[in-house]
Amino acid sequence: MADRTAPRQHPEGADARALDEVVTYTSELIRIDTTNRGGGDCRERPAAEYCAERLADAGFDPVLLERTPGRANLVLRVPGTDPSAEGLLVHGHLDVVPADPAEWSVDPFSGEVREGVVWGRGAIDMKNMDAMILAVLRSWQRTGARPRRDVVVAFTADEEASAADGSEFLAEHHAGLFEGVTEGVGESGAFTFHDGAGNQLYPIAAGERGTGWLELTARGRAGHGSKVNRANAVSRLAAAVTRIGEHEWPVRLTPTVRAALAELAELYGVAVDVDAPDLDVDQLLGKLGPAAALVEPTVRNSSNPTMLNAGYKVNVIPGEARALIDGRFLPGAEDVFRATLDELTGPDVDWAFHHREKALQAPVDSPTFARMRAAVEEFAPEGRTLPYCMSGGTDAKQFSRLGITGYGFSPLRLPVGFDYQKLFHGVDERVPVDALHFGVRVLDRFLRTA
């Protein structure tokens, strides 16, 4: 009997060299330190030049674009075989979050390949996807393969901060490079989620919660710390921060989340009508076991205090205190989010958006989503794909300004016990070589057929 779990090759699929190259490129990109601390000191240009050299070597003509010197982006268009077809964007960012070497078991910028695993910052988020794209495009040039649609590739700077030097800059000042593009795929989707019951789930992102990073400012009466002060700015801020952190946001189901709940309920044999007005979502989540983690962060808005700043001396009551809140809101829920924050902050604390990006919603019944499903299931026939909504955000938010509908699709087949989501911005970030091979095969299949 044939092994149904073995990846099946297509005659037109990625060649064997692509499987070697994706490992090399992931490792070498990790060695290029593109740490983005949010203060503007990141330099993505060496990584962009690395990608440009490998693309130019294969006969492509990539363009490097900068808003700020050293903060380079790369854009490339690959013509499709159907001139009438709408274009498809595939994008990955080149910057990474900081990594403290003292906390890691390996040098986070070594790109070490050991026992079938590539280690280092960016192995998951998201130099692996950048390497997959490079390997697929170079394979196309060797084999003569072409996509049906125009494929526009974008390697971006500054995704881990404001995107001002990256996708925002491209969308605002180089929109012509994306002419005719209507859909795009980027990070965080089509990875293996093991549910503990023997099922392998592959969630494909069809939505993102909106970003609402908030700055709270409390003002009061400055004075000596030994005196009674009913207008203490720190006390006012602390009370508002506590109310925000403890607030129970109501359930709000988007079409993507509702579709995910329906598919998970069917998989686990839970008889439920997800469209029922009296649906108890929390009760349903309790019946889904570990798989509930794919949905639970996106059934509500959220607001988490993250930073506090007040005072300069222990016996001095400051006249002002500040805090930052990581807020996220679902599609269609920004007005409710704003109104709720007005109530929670109260009359003594002002708030404003420190950074804001709109929520995204993509259709799960589109031909593109169906082709993503088909590409994954071709090489993981034992798996089950389903839609999900990301709790955070990606460059898709910026590209949506150009009318590009965004999906999360950076495929990886992962072994049991490998916690993909925990490794985002985590210690000892790593990716199995086999996962990279799977990603190249699936990405190649999807991009050629989408």
C-alpha cells in the first residue's frame, strides 16, 4: 500500500536543488543581523542585497527601494502566462525582533543547522518564508516553470515596528509596482497544529484583528510624597490601567472565526449551530480541546497594559503619568473599541492611538483560498486545513491600502511537540529542515496554480 503521508512530486514542481537552497538561504539570512528595536537603527539593506544578488543571479531584475538610508525593500514582478489574470502578491519581511544571547542555547544569529533543524532569530518570523520564496523563484528559472498570474514579490523592512520604512512606504510611494494585484499572501498560515488527538490541522489566515496601540496620560497635582493628594496622577493612571486590563470584552464573531468554529465543531463531532443568536462561544471552545487556541484569541477585542512611566523620585508625586496599552479590535468593532476605552479610562485620564491599523477580513470561499487548501492537502494528505483569524497583524494591513486582499500562508509541516506560535518572538527560535522542504513544495504548487 502506498504511503499517503509521503510528499508527492509534480513533474513541474520545485526541483531538488530548491530543497537544498531553502536551507542555505534560511541559515544565511539569519546570520545577517536585522534586529529592529523600533528606534530606527535597524538596517535591512544587507539582507535585501543578499536576496537581490540571488535573484539577479537567476536572471531576475529586482528593485531596491528605501525611504531611509539602509532600510531597504525589494520588489520584483514575475510575469504570468495569463495576461488577463489579476496579479498575486507574495511578501515577507526582512527585519526581526531583538534576541538576548544569554537566554538562548545557541547564538541567535548563527543560523546553525544541527540535527535537521535551523536555529536562530528569524527562523520562524520570517526569514524562512523569504528563503522559500527565493528557492521557488530560482527553481522556476531552472525548470522553465511560470505562474498563471503575475506574481509580485516584496521583501520589506520595518514590519516589526511601524512599517513606515517598509510596506507603508511601498504602498504610499510605489503603488505602481503593484498595479493589477488584487490578492496577497504573507506570514503566519498553513503551519501544522497538533491537537493532541492525532489530528494535524493547517490553519490558513483569512483575517487579522486591527491594531490599536494606545497611550494613556493621567494628569494631577504634583506634590510631596508625604502629603495627602487626592489628585495623584499615578493613582489615576493605575486605576484606569487596572480597569482596562481586567475588562471582559464581549464575544463578537467575524465570518472567518465563525467558519473556523463550524469546521472545528464538525471535526470533533460537536453538534452546534454557529449561526444561532444564543450560541455560547465559551462553552463551545471548551469542547474543542487544544484546538480552541486557534480561535480563542479572536472571538473578542482585547486590551493588555504593557508599559508604565511615571515619576522621577520616590518622595515626589508627579503631575503626569503615562502608560501604553496593546489593544486589538476585530473587523467592524473599532467604534465599540473606542467607546469602551472612553468609559474605562474615565474623566481623569486621556487616551490616544499611539499606532493604529485597521482590521482585515478576507473571504474563505474564494478560489484563492481553495487553491491554498489544495496545495497544502496535496503534500499533507493526512492534514486538515481550516480558516482562522490572526490575533496580531502583518504587512497585509499596509498592502490593503492598495485594494489587496491579504491571506496568511507560509506553509510548514511541523512535528509533534513543535510549538510554532510560541516561537514567534520567543527564545531558541528554530525551524526543521523538513518543514522548509514542505514549505517550498507547497508554496511552489500554490503560486503556480493560484
